[in-house]
Amino acid sequence: MSVVIAHCTCPDEESAARIARALVDERLAACVQAIPSVTSTYRWNDAVHAEREVLLLIKTTRARFAALKSRLPALHPYESPELIAVDAVDGLDRYLGWVETETESQ
């Protein structure tokens, strides 16, 4: 199975919910979990920032990741949104199969 978990941070719960819904509605993700109140410390435009964000954990497949990667910038309010994919190297076969089924193009 080729399930990946993509990480994406959002500035607030409203944008996170909107992005999550769009990704699931468009079958680019089987499930998106929103984890509120993470603090991201990063360098941007030669300054160090520490901001509260919402972390999205996006469950998708390797086959659908390119489409997700293309779609995310149009949905996201950031100039350069975070999107990092990590391969799910193992898991319950039934769950991994569900992710694949829910992300199949219709």
C-alpha cells in the first residue's frame, strides 16, 4: 500500500477546516486531522517568528499526492504553505486499504 501522511500548517481553525473539507470532498485525502494550537518557530524574511498555528495531518496515497500538492496552494492563505509527505511504512491493512479506496478518482 502506498499511504502517505502529509503535514500542513494553517494560520487558524477556519482556514484549516476549509482546506480539510476541500481535500476530502475532492478525494485528495481520505482523512484530515486538525491539531490546534501548535507553535511554529521559523525564519521568514530574515526574521525569526513564533506563531500559533493549526497542524493538519492529511492521509492520502502516493498516487494522489501530486494532485494534492498542485491543489493546496490555491486553497491556502500562506504565500509558501508547508506541505511535507511522510510514507506510512506500516499500519493496519484495513485502514490503509480504506485510505486508498477513499482517495480513488471518481
